[in-house]
Amino acid sequence: MSTTIIELTGVHRDGTKPSGTVAQKVPFRQDIEIPRGQDLEIQVTVVGQNGTAINLTGQSLKLGLRRRPEDAALAIPIQTSVDLDQANGKHKIVITSSETQALVEGAVYRYGIQLVDAAGLRSQIVPPSLATIKRTIAKPGE
């Protein structure tokens, strides 16, 4: 099976002067579709409020996915990012096919992504959004 890639932009509330273009480019909520049973790579570019990429050296991103907001347990373990291009604010979060296979087809989950700095302080960069689990249709012979 192939890997599905989803690209997101996270906005770090860093106190820089907001740029009119950032609000136009980045929706407050970023709903996604997750193909059940496939590997998933979520590529996140983190920008400041002024739209400039943030250097992520020494920082990481964490994704949490829950079926319902009130659920104490996560649907999959917290996923920590891997560096793609730290100097230009790019990280990726990988979710394996076995993890997506365990999700309920057609269900709507809630996810969010946080930036964690070197001191362990967290800030929300992708606010709570919806993740719909879609059916994966295999090609003949797969």
C-alpha cells in the first residue's frame, strides 16, 4: 500500500504582527480525511502570525487523536514529529497502517497538533479539527 500525504500549516501565536495573508491562507480548523489501513504522513509547516516560517530546531510537534473530545483515552498513541526541514519550519508526523486500520471506518475523530519547545512548553498550532476515517479501496491485485 502507498503512503497518503496530508499537508497542513500550523500558526504559532508568537506575538509578531499578523499578516493579512496568513489569515487568508490558514483556516482556523483544518479538517482532514484519513484513509483507513494506509500509512499516513502529515507534513506540517509552522509559521508565525506574520506568515514567516519558524525555525523548529530543538522543538517538536505532537498530534493527539480522540473519538470524542471527552474521551480520556487516545484513539492512537500521541504521535511525535520527525524533522523534514527544521530551519524552514517543516516537520512530519507519521501514522502507520496498523494504527489507521484500528480506526472505525466512517467515524469522525477529533485531532489537534501542538508545538513543544525545548523547555517542554506547549502551544496549539493546529486547533481541534475533525478527522474523518475513509474507506480504502484496494486496486485489483493488492
